[in-house]
Amino acid sequence: MRAEIIATGSELLSGGVVDTNSVFLAEELLEIGIETSFKTIVGDDEKDMEDAVRTARERVDIILVTGGIGPTEDDITRKALARVLKKRLVLSDDALKAVKAVFKAKGKEYPGANDRQALIPAGARLLRNPVGVAPGFMLVEDGKFVAVLPGVPAEMQAMFRESLRPAIEEHFGGKAVIRRKVLHTCGLSESKVNELIQDILKQKRPAVGLTAGETGVDIRIVAHEGSGARSRSTIERTEADIRKKLGDSVYGVDGQEMEEVVGALLTQRKRTLAVAESCTGGLISGRFTNIAGSSAYFERGVVVYSNAAKTELLGVPADLIERHGAVSREVAKVMARGIREQSKTDLGLSVTGIAGPSGGSPEKPVGLVYIALASPDGVKADEHRFLGTRGQVRQRTAQMAMDMVRRYLIA
């Protein structure tokens, strides 16, 4: 069972608006056993829309169109679809009543131009819009399931969940159940992950794929079985195999952020943390304090950007900075020890580095970062060399710093 999502609107092609509708629909379809094979974006051109629908009818079983059903001239979805399907557009009394009811409920005068939103192809079934004006519609023609939804994300999502998803499940009878899981990793390159789980990636079922992001590599597991229980079992078995090969490099699943994972570990182990930041400029502290309840384990964060601040606030000796430089293993260790002693926490975390784009040298290039962790067991400092823009270096530094805390807590 294959689907295609067609998103309409010139604003989606210009980059002014991001197509989040297709992401939502692909995820929802996957939950009911339907894989999205194609996503197409079409501007406000009737001929282009006709071509997109014709192409979709040749290659998939389900076609979902979002947008282009408003009351203006550039809302071309109805006309294009009707022409391709060789259907007349008819004024639906139920649709017209629904459109007028929205204006009446808001106490607004009804503009006649909105009659256009009550036009649907002959034989189509109306889809109620529970949170907006434009109704959608669906029909089956020549064995192809076609549905049209509003382009406004909130309206589209509500309509899909209330009306369209049940209709799709009823029509196709839930022939398969697809389940998926995403494992998040830190500290390994995409090529290294590929090398370590190469045999698993070669399997046909379940499907396993990699996505490299700014702060790590995600591993997607998609199981397509005859029942939910079998799909879950397949995913659990594959996840266990991956974790066995990657070990502690897997830190979370299904959207878990590193700060959530570390925060939970600090809470479980009744440990407290303070952070001293230089090149990240408060980024690590900000991520920790984004988590509700972080005051239970996060004591403080200080930004010591200048050499003077490192000396005044953390007690880093000026001559140490003079000898080794602010970006050095030695300074990072004193920073971590200093913030731990001043805050009286169990752990003290520090980062110092060169985020760029300037400030580097042959000996200390842009992207060089030292991360240190002070604990009851002593002080440890690691050297890292990150590639990317200034923002990417800072984000990767923050992620790796939190990961250093995580690995200490689970050791």
C-alpha cells in the first residue's frame, strides 16, 4: 500500500513557509500500515496541479492533497482535481451550511465568495472541518483513494484525525501494522555507526536506516508486520541487537533530548551539577533549565567568556592561562574544579574552546574544544575537534558536554 502527499501553495516553494503537513500525514499513515512513497509540492498553478495528480494516480494507491481549497482565485485544487477525474463540481448543501455556520458563530457577515468552498466533485464524500471554514472531501475513483484537506495545519490535523483516518482504515481494512522507533546516539560518526551495525542495516525486515544530524546520528527502525504485537516484537529484538553493538553511545529514543536523559539520571542518583561555560555562552545551562524540575539537580551556571572572568569567578590562575592558553586541558580542569567547589555540588562541568569563525591558529584551530568534569573521583578533561559553523560547534560542544555527564553517571 503506497501513498503520495501533494502539498499546494507557492509559499511552500519560495521557502517562506515550511511544509509541516506532509510530515504529519506521513507519520499518521505509517501508524496504520501505509507507507508514503512520494511527496510533491505544487505552486498555485492549475496545470501543474493536474500534472501532479495524474502522476500520482499512476504510481500510488492513496493520494492526499493539502491546501488550495480556500475562497480565492489561487485556490485551484478543486478545479484541477475535478478535471483530472472527469467530475463536475457541484455545490454541496451540507458543505454550504457548514461554511455559513462558521461565520454565523463568529457573528460575521457571510461573504458570497465563500460559496466556492462548498464546491466538491460529484460523488465525493464531505469531510467536516471541526476547527475552521473549508470542508474537505474524499472519493474513490478507478481504485484510487483520493482526499483533499485544508492547508492550515491545525485544520488539516483535526480533519484527518476525526474523519479521514477512520475512513482510510475502514476502506483498506488495516492489512498491516507498521511500528517504528528512533534511537539517538552521541559520540559516533555516521560512518562509524554504519560500520558497527552493517549487518543489521542489510536486513530487509525490519528496515533500518541512519540519519546524521548536528549533534549525533539517529537510527530508524521500521517494522511492517501483520499485527501490532509482531511489529513491536521485531523492533524490540532489533533495538537490543543495535544497543549490544553500540553500547553507551545510544542515549535516548523517539525524540528524547540529551538534557532530559541527563536530568533523569541526576535525579535518580541524587546528584547535583553546576556548569562553567566559555565558548557555549550559557547554551548548556539553558538546555538544562528548559526541563521542568531541573532546580532539583541544577545548582547554577556561569559564563566566563574572558580570561579575567575565569580568574575572578573560578580562581583560574592568570599564569596558567598565560602558559597554556584559555583553550587548554589545564584551564578546563581548573574551571570544572572551581565551579564544583564554589557551588558545593557533586559535579562540576566546564567547556572552553574556539567556536570560530575566527580566533583559530595552526596549533589551536577553530573547533578545538576542551570539556572537563569534576567529581568526587577527580577531574577528567577530554579534547574534541568539531567541524561546522560557529553555531554548530557550540551545539555539538553542549551535546558532548552533557554526554560526558551521562556517561559518568551510568558508569
